[in-house]
Amino acid sequence: MASTVDTTKTIYIIVHGKKDLLDQVKEKLAFRGFEKEKMQNAHLDKAGNPGEYVAMIWPPMAPKEILVNEIIEPSSESEKNGDSGGNRGMGAWDNVRQREIYRIPLK
């Protein structure tokens, strides 16, 4: 099943602290049609909205590719309020449901 990507929507970028890869990730996303004005660094305190996208280098310690996912649904209200056991390392993104769209090699 082919998926249509709306490259005019916001795409949040997660580089797991590897800021030296941020420009490379942005260039590869722009090559795929995403608008640079719509690229944002992801923050732990606020996740994206359904229909927006997330680009994350993978795996975190020795990245080889960029995963591009669509946000399906946000955390439930109880999860946002900390009733799910607290922060497990990804902050607001911890419980956001995502669907993989494609992968882009970093090299």
C-alpha cells in the first residue's frame, strides 16, 4: 500500500545528541521534498501532532539511516499527566504512536 507524504507539514528531527548530523539530516529531508521552514528540532517537553512527521537517526549510538515516521496519535491525557510511570527517556515523545513511512541511508 503506497503512502502519500505531505511534505508541507512539520517534520520534527531527533538526532539523539549528535548535533553534527543535523545539517546532513536536513539536507536529505529537503532532497525528499520536505520544506526547510517546516523542519524543527524535537523537544522532550512537547511532541508533534497527528499527521505531522518525525525524522530520527537510527540506531542512536552508531546511526546508519534516518527513519521517517508519521505521527498517528498523541499520548493519552493520563500519559501526558505522568500516570504511565513517568518519563522513560523520550519525554513527550515516549507514548506517541508513529507509523514508519520510509528510511533514508545516511551515507
